[in-house]
Amino acid sequence: MRFRTIITAFSIVLAARAGFMPMAFAQDSNSSDQPQIIRDAEIEGIIRTWWTPILRAASLDPQATHIYIVQDPEINSFVAGGQNLFLNTGLLLRSQSPNQVVGIMAHETGHIAGGHLVRSDRAMTKAMIASIIAMAAGLAAGVAGHNSDAAAAGVLGGAEMGERNFMAFSVGQEASADHAALSFLDRSHQSARGLLQFFEMLQQDEMLAGLKEDPYLRDHPLTQDRVNYVRDHVAHSQWSDAKDPPEWIEMHKIMKAKLDAFMNAPAQVLARYKADDQSIPARYARAIAYYRVPELKQALALIDGLIAAEPRNPYFQELKGQMLFENGHVADAVAPYQQAVALAPDSALLKIEAAQVELECEDAKLLGPAMVQLNEASHIESDNPDLWRFLAIAYGRTGNMGMMSLSLAEQSMANGDWRGARQQAARAIRLLPPGAQRQRAQDLADDATRERERNN
């Protein structure tokens, strides 16, 4: 299994398109204070399993949506840049059941289904984007310090009337999203108790922090109003006593154990998941902790035991492959990664990881399978710069300089390097024969030129 971290631009109101880094659960040496995005095939798969019934209830296509996990201890979630769902690790780790996470996702789905992203863009234009960004920065600073006065000062530092108008508009959106969420939960035969429990948790946190609420300066309705609204629905809905499926409860335990084990100190994890706890989540957490110490022998013993217990679990195979790969046993890591892909053939992230290890082996017999996996993954992870970097390496080894340049152009576009993208695309145009690939290179050159002009 892999846990990827990348730095992304982030604010309360605006969020930039996210990119990816190659190593899952890699420790990022960047000291930036900006939140990180974690990419993990297993956790994203768990969340997608929970989210899909809500999306179908909202008449949305699950395949058109994307999930991103933000490494941030605050309880928060948002949608941005289209049908992209962002969930903070603080929200996931504080959650006590799948139903609580589902309730939050139902609310965010209400924003997507209501077209609020488009409307927000228009509202922000009217309120002046620069002042909205200043407002978001002020709010973020104030909230981080539990200082409502600092948050208000940050807001009032910009165009006050425009900002207040936008926030009032946003309040209406949040109320609409709450209403839609309850509808989606009923249609998918799920309880709204989880959403109520999360609102009550937020309310308690705000009371403990002593925050004073100004309805003009918030991008959400007052917490008590939301609590009352959802509580009334729970009192009358026929689905309020619906339970999470047993397999979802186990997924929730696995998700929290995995996040805990990769994000916290190994010593803390081992103290929390003691050796006499033989549950799957506890053994999983200990395996990850020992791998991070690193104590490879103990880590491999634990993961081999988990594979024996659940031989068709692709993520145990993935973790074994990662343990071996990152400890220099590259050739030994190939088989577990290939087995992980065989068990989860629809996972683009697993295919990228397996291809990386196959390329690192520098075995000519593995070059073809690696290229197949990367090309298949590119249909889903088209904005993943590492995918294109690995493809460029593979094409370079085959001597196909035109496709190597095209892959490097794709990588530069994914990284926002418009100059590099234009240069590599121009080179690809010169080297590729007429056809779809050369046309793609021309499209990339044109896109890079437009983006560069727009950002200059």
C-alpha cells in the first residue's frame, strides 16, 4: 500500500488543482505550512465505497468524481474545482463511524448537485477575488489560533461589503446543502444520525474554544441552527435507525488505524495498538509502525500474517511490496506489487506503484508490463506527473524519443510548468509521425501557451 503526500494551494474559499507525488506514505521533507494531500488507493477506495450510494441518490456519476485527503487536524471538508471532494484527516480520525463520514459527504454532495461551485465563482467575482483571498487568509489565521477577533480582522481588512455579501450568499448555499444531504441519505436508506453527531461535535468544540459567532462573517450557518434542523429530521425519518453494514465498520477501523500508523510516531502507535490485540486493524497498524522504525523483520512477519489471514487483500500485498522496495529489496518487491494489481485491477494508483518498481529493476522483461500499466492508469490519473515521468523513462529505454518527449510534456503540464510543457511538446511534434499522438502534442503546446500567457 502507498500513501502519497503533495503540497497544494489551499484556502477556505479557493483551492487549486492538486497534483501527485510518487511515493506512498513517503515522508515529505518540505517544511511548508500549507496542508498536504495524501494519496492512498485503499483509503480512497473505502471512501468511494461509502460515497457511491450518495452520488447515485443525487443522480451524479461516481466515475466523474475525485477524492482527496487533506493532511490537516481540523475537522473540515469541502468541494472545489468541479466534482472534487476534499476531506481532512482530522475529520476522518475524529469520526466514530462510517455513517458520520457519509453524512458529511452527503452535505458536500449537496454543493455539487446544487451547482454551488459555479455560483460561487460568480459570487467571488462580484466580491473581488483579491479581497476574498485576503478574507480567507484572515479567517484561516483566526480559526487556527481560536481567535474570533483575528478572524474578523482578517475579513474586514478587504472590501467589507463585498465580502459580507459573498458570505451571506454562502450561508444560503450551506443551508441548501444540508437540506439536500438529508434527502440523499433518505433516498439511499441511510441514517442522518452521523451528520447530527458531527454537528454536535463541532458545536462542542466551538463552545470549548469560546468562539463568538457573527453570522455575517461565517461561510456556514450557525451550528445550533444546523443541529436543530438535522435533529428534527432524525426524529421523523424512517431511516434514522438504519445501521452501517458490518463490512463498512471494519473498513472504518482499517482506515483510522492506517492513518494513525502513518501519521504519528511509531512508538505512540505501538503503545496504542498493543501486541495482545490480534485484530486485523491493530496488526496492520503495528506492521506499519515497525516498517517506519525501521524494523523490517518484524514488519514483514506481521504483514505476512495478515496476507495469510486475508490472501485476497491487495493492500496487504501493496504494503509488503513497499516495505521491500524502500529497504532496497527491489527485485523482491515486484511480486507483491504485481499480486496487488492482480487483486485490484481497477486501481490506477496501484498500477503506477507496480510500474515504478518494475522500472527500478531495470529488467528488460518487465519494461513491457510497466508500460501497459502506466498507459492504463493514464486514463484515470492523467494529472499525475509521476505517471508521465515513469512513462518517459520507459519510452526512453525503448528508444522512442517522440513518445518520451510527449510524456515529458504531459508531466510538465501536470506540474504547471508551461514553458517546459511547450518545449517538450514542440520536440514531440518534430519527432512523432502524423496521427493522434502528434495531435496530442500540438494540443499540449497550445494549452501551455495559453496558460503561460494567462499567468504572465
